[in-house]
Amino acid sequence: MIEDMFQILAENGRARPEREPSLPASDLQKLYSLMATTRAADLKALKLQRQGRMGTFAPSLGHEACQVGSAFALQRKDWVFPYFRDLGTYITLGLPLKNYYLYWMGNEEGMRIPADLNIFTISVPVGSQLPHSVGCALAMKYRKEQAAVVAYFGDGATSEGDFGEALNFAGVFRTPNVFICFNNQYAISTPVRQQTAAKSIAEKATAFGFNGIRADGNDVLAMYSLTREALEKARTGGGPTLIEAFTYRMGNHTTSDDASRYRMEAEVNEWSRRDPIERFRLYLKDKGLWDETFESRVQREAEDLINKAVEEAESTPPPRPEDLFIHTYEEMTPELNNQLAELRDFLKGEPK
């Protein structure tokens, strides 16, 4: 792997003891279960899309460690601003899987976040969630809340103006932000080498006055440890941190993409050896925390969860045209009330 990258688990599952986090066996097994469930749920979504039962979506294959590991370090009081490739984050934080499937089925009801979860809605426009996350963090700082804000984004977002504006603001005002970039080597078909001349994305934080660190994004323990440390720093007034999760998108950018047109098969095969779930499985097996019985239970529980989520999502009533107006603002403006009235008249076949 690359030099100057924080890593705890090698590709063969061997750990660096001096860096291992103090997690009980139950938490280690929970991490594995969350990663396995994320992959199974993602593969199910792909099948649903190919069957015409789901719209275009962004697969998370290969991102299980960086999603689950970082989200596992969060506390309920922290806020999360996701992007469009965050399935493992949602599963770890407890968002009903039904909601995720609903969203990609084209039903905005899926982004009705439960009241007890501090998760913002999915951001498809690249990088637009970053300034919002800083605004949230600044408000928390004014209120003297001991909490942090995590914003997730891909390497392509670092080429957007929103990235620079958000990190500059966070650095100046020392907001309690943790920025986590999933550097999966490609922004659709554009390789990261054509997006920046910098040696790493992590080093960009220096220009904004705070620390950046590159982590092995296929190492769930490394992602957990660095995120936990950055969150604690943010909550206690230490300011923001940028974490670059160096990983790889094993699947297509979305189900509308064909990655074979711009990636070499040898490159994909090389990254397959670094599979985050297989690496963690070897680690747990060496500790006596994984066997075939445990694996069967994990897969069975994941299958039950997924089947229930699909059934619930597909039995949810379709969205109403009125929802375009009703859910835009907390309270509808006079203009929207007028537009909604016109829509209802149109749907009834009545003249204006």
C-alpha cells in the first residue's frame, strides 16, 4: 500500500497491536455483521434495478469498511451529511433499509428521516452538502453543544467550489466538522490524477489551517479509530479534520455506468485482493471470533432484514404530485399554495 497512510490491518488480516482500538469482541463482530449486511443489501439493490423494480442507484461495493467503520464511531448527538454512496453509513446509524430502497425506487418518502436520527437527506449534486454541514457545525458551536458534524463525499467533490468554500469556512471558524472523503480513484470516468496535482487529498486541509490524514479505506479498524479521534477533537473545541479514505469503487459509478470502458481489468483485480470484508474476516478468525456458524447467522439475519425491507418498500403507496409542494418548506409559501391549487384543479380537469 501507499506510504504515509494510516493502517491497522494488513491485507492478510494481521494487525498492528500498538494501533488496535480497545473494542470488545461483541463490537468487532458487530462491525463484521454491518459490513456483510451492507454488501448483501447493495447486491440486492443491484438485482432489483436490473429487474426494473428500482431506478438508477450508486453501488457501494468495496466501500463497506470506510462507511461502517467511520459511522460506528459516531454518537447519537452527532450530525451526518451524506452523499449518494453511503449505504453502510445508513445501516450502521439505524436508518431503516426500507427508506434507502424507497429513495432509489423514486419515492421521496424514503428520505423522511426518523426523528431520533441526526441524518440529513441524500445529496446527489456533487459537494453541495459540504457548506450545509459547516453551517450546522457553526450553529452547534454557537449553542455550545458538545457534538460534531460528519460530511461524506467522494474524490470528485474536491474539484467543486463547494469543497474549498466549506473547508475554508470551517478552518477560519474552527467548526466541529469531520470531513470524510472516499477517494475511490474515479469520479465517474475521471481518474483522481486528472483532478488534482497534489500528492493526496488529505494534504489539502493544510491550506485551510487544519489537519488532514490519509487512511486505508479498506481497513475498518483504521477508519473507526481515526474517525473516533477526529470526532472527539471536534466535540472538545479542537476544530475540523479531513480524513481521506483511500479505497476503490469495485462496481460501476451508478447502474447507468459501464466502468469497463475506462478501467483496466488488471487494476480491478489488484484491488480485489484488498477486499475489506475478507481482510476483516481473517482478522476475526485469528482471534477466534469468526467461524462458519457465525457467518451463516450473519448472512441469515441480513437476508431476513433485506427481504422485509424490500417487501415494505414495494408495498408503500407511490408519492403524490402534491408532495412536490407540501414538503419543499416547513410551512408552504403563498406562491406554493397558489401553485398547488392550480395543480389540483388541473388534476380534476377543471379550467383555471
